[in-house]
Amino acid sequence: MLYLKLMFAKFLKFLIALALLPLVAGEIWTLIDLVWKVGPVGQPQAVLFYSFCAGIAVWLLIFFLLPRTMWLYVFGHEFTHALAAMLAGGKVSAFKVTSQGGHVMTDRVNWWIALSPYFVPIYALIWIALWLTVDFYYPLKTWLPVLFFGIGFFWCFHVTFTFSMIHPRQTDLSGQGYVFSFVIIAFFNVAIVLLPLGLLTHDLKMSGHLFLQRVGQSYFFTGNEIMRGAAWLREELLRRQG
């Protein structure tokens, strides 16, 4: 009975993932639009955009040219598991981190706890929290490019290590279903980038409208293709019966 419940839960998550795919496509479409909008030189926010990109570039050089600081990623990964468990009302009974891997033992497991390290850029959030704390006492408005450089740097740290650690034997993913896991990870990672890019446009209302427009177009395209496929299948069945 327990096995059937687990299989039904995975099947339900699979259906949810399929329903979310056009949403992810709309996110990516919006991301491309926003990058195109804030990228041109001459706009005041372009400095912040290029600072963000510079942070990404610097981390990529470090990631591919220098020894990888695996223990630092593992610590952030397991810490995010533990933090997610506590936010969900669970208790953490064990926490272990090594350069080869780590684990967290909690009394509660769900998709949020299992997948959060794959879409929560914990070091980027810590960087932002530190910045806001210092800015509260010593205004740092003139140093905003440094903030966006750090966000790009730590977000890219998160993305590169996350994708390098994804493999079929990863129990965090298999336990929730691979399709569901990949869609959720993609959805939140793109959403996290959309927020600062939306801020850089200085028009969150426009960014939100653009997002809704692209998502709507994605669902319309998907629905149209499903209808076309169903019509083709119906014609094929009728042709074979006749």
C-alpha cells in the first residue's frame, strides 16, 4: 500500500512537471527579452548589468582553471537542506560535511527539503544579507556595482556546482522523480535571475506584464500543438480503421 502511494505521488508530480514546462519556457523567453533590454551600453542600469555579468565571468574562470572548492559547495548544499527542514517545521539530528560529500538527517522529508539546495543560491543570499546589513549603518549606494558583481559571482558558483553534481544516482532527485526535479530546479533558478534583471529595467510592472505575456504565449503554443497532435492521431486511427 505504501509503495502504491509513493508511485501515485511520483506520477502526480510528473503531471505537475508537464503542466509547468510551458511556464519554464515563458520564464526563459522573458529572461532573453530582459537581457536584450538592459544590455545596451548607455543606459544607467547597464553598469549594474555588466557588473553582474563580470561576476559570472570571474567565477567561470575560477571554476574551470583552478582547483574546485568542493567542501565549500557541500557545506552550502547541506546547510540549505538543514535550513529548509527547519523552515518546514522539521528537526535536524545530524549534519556532516566533507570534500567528498555530506549528509543531513531530519525527521521530515518533502520536495522543498530535498530540492532546495539545487535552486537556492545560499551564498548569494548570504552576500545580499551582509550587504544590506552594512548598508543599514553605512550607505553603500555608490558601490552598487560591487553588489551585483557578487550576486553574479555567487549565483554562478551555485549554478556550476549544482549542474556538475546532478547525476542519475542522486537520491535527492530520484526520490522526487527526475522530471519533476529538473522542472522545479529550472523554474526556480530562472526565476531567481529574473528578479534582479527586472529590477535593472527600473520597471517591475513592465517586467511582470512581459512575463505574463510570454507565459501565456507558451501555454497557447503548447495547447495548440496538443490539439494538432490529437487531431492527427484521430485521423490516423480513423484511416487505419477504414
